[in-house]
Amino acid sequence: MKKTAFITGATSGIGRATALLLGKNGFRIIATGRRQERLDELKKELSKETEIHTLNFDVSDQKAVLNAIESLPKEWATIDLLINNAGNAHGLASIENGNMEDWEAMIDINVKGLLYVSQPIIQKMITQKSGHIINIGSVAGKEAYPNGNVYCASKHAVDALNSSMRMDLNKYGIKVSQVAPGLVETEFSLVRFKGDEDRSKSVYEGFDALKAEDIADLILFMATRPAHVNLADVLIFPTAQAASTMVNKS
């Protein structure tokens, strides 16, 4: 019987690449996101490979999250794998010039959204006595960098939650893992720079950045290890990157 993966932020980037790869490798997919038209496109593409169910909600809206999860049909109620992928960076300003709306968006999506989605699914996994949670963190959760302030803080929170989740859920036999990527070429920088395409492109110029498919490949590997194996925390860089602010551009 196929396992079911619940993926947040599945409409673009890492989330979409992961949905496609897991779907092609024996998983049923519950794909979630805010953009219905993109969910429809994903469903059309992936339904050729596997069963897929879509849920349209914003992870920062607690009521919408709970309603969506409760709306799952009985045949989709068992969730074997949760991938907490939804997250955003907004702005790159020093702390004294920071935009409070940007701060709230990052905390609401990256931290509170992860919690809103995780708890009801954790309850299902406890009842099932099995499950695997993979949280998508960042190198920004391992080391701060100039002007990263609140984004780094939100990803440090994900790093801490990943560790404490693993401890809290150990007694239930639930795996908890984190993927912490460095520079991945997705819509991430376009969102951070509020649609400034030139500034966004400059982030990835002069070196080979990771692709969303690279992260999806790692997630598939982590999710398909034997029951006694948990890759608890994996930091993944492009070869050109050695730290948050150290990238060999030639």
C-alpha cells in the first residue's frame, strides 16, 4: 500500500519538486498551497503518476489549516509523511530599518504556520503509532548573517523545534528530521526582494546554486530509509558555498 505524504507550500520551488518526485516514487500526495491555479496544474501533471489530493489554505491561518485537515476524506486521513516546507523571507534590511509587516509575515509563516500544521497531523501519527516529519529549515537556522535578523530568528526557531519535536515524539516512534539548505535557486529571492527580478537573479549569478530538485532528491532519500534509520538533521550546500555569506563566485 502506498504511503501518503502531506506537503505544505507545494505550488512552487522545493515543495513542488518534492511532490513530483515522491509521486513518481510510490507516494500518494496531499499537496497544499495558497494558489489554487497552481495546485490545479500540479494535480493535472501528477495524477498521471499517482493519486493526489489538494488543499488550498495559508499555513498562517490557524482556522483554515484545521478546517482543511479536518476536511480530508477518510481514504486520505492516514498521513505517513509530513513535509513542513512552506516558508518565506521578506526583505533584507538591518534591524533598525526593518519592516514590521515583513517581520510578522516571516514569524507567522515560518514558525506559527509550521506549528499550526504539525500539531493536528502529529495527533494522527500518535494514533497510528507511526509517522515521519521532515522540516525544511535553512543554513540561516544554523548561523545568522547581516540583515538576516528576523528571517534568521525564524529559521533558528525551526531548528530548535525540529530538535524538541524529535525528543517529544521519540516515545511514539515518530521520526523527526530537518533539511537545512544553503542557496537554492527558486522563487525565494524574488519574494524576499518583493518582485525585483534583477536583484533576485544576482543572488544566483557566478556559481551553480542548488536546484529544488536537489532538495527533493534528498527528501526522497530521507523518507525511504529503513524504519530504524533517521537522518535527523542534514545541512546541504552547493559546492561553491561554505557558509551563509561565503560563496565562491567566478
